[in-house]
Amino acid sequence: MVQAFTSAAQQGEQDAFLDLVLLVESGLKEACDALTQLATQGMAVAQNKLGELYEKGACGESDMSQALQWYQKAAMQEDSY
């Protein structure tokens, strides 16, 4: 399921991306890893959302340093989310 959402998100399908985020927020580590992969590949919206999730502690412990790094990467791409 996570792989299907990840593939669809890479193709630009917004709903698949949002479904992936919901899986992360429900505590599925595999989904957090998939979102990290999308962010690492340069998807600005994934970078911004990952920053938010690290800030909230949805990808493990709350990590403001990691959150800031992802927010900055998204901002460098002028992400408006």
C-alpha cells in the first residue's frame, strides 16, 4: 500500500501524497520512510510536510533540528505550503 501511494505521489497525484501523510500520522514507520524518500528526491511539498511531522514527533521523537532542515529545503524551492 505504501509503495503504491509513493509511486502515485511521484507522478504528481496529490491525493496519494495526502494518503501517505495520513499513514505517517497514524504511526506507520514505512510511510515515514517513503515520505523521506520523496523529500530527499526534491519534492518541496514532501520536504515541508516532513518538517511539520518532525516538529510534531510523528516520525519518532520530536526533532526541531530535523524539522528546520526540511523547512529550509522546502523554502529554498519557494514552496508555498
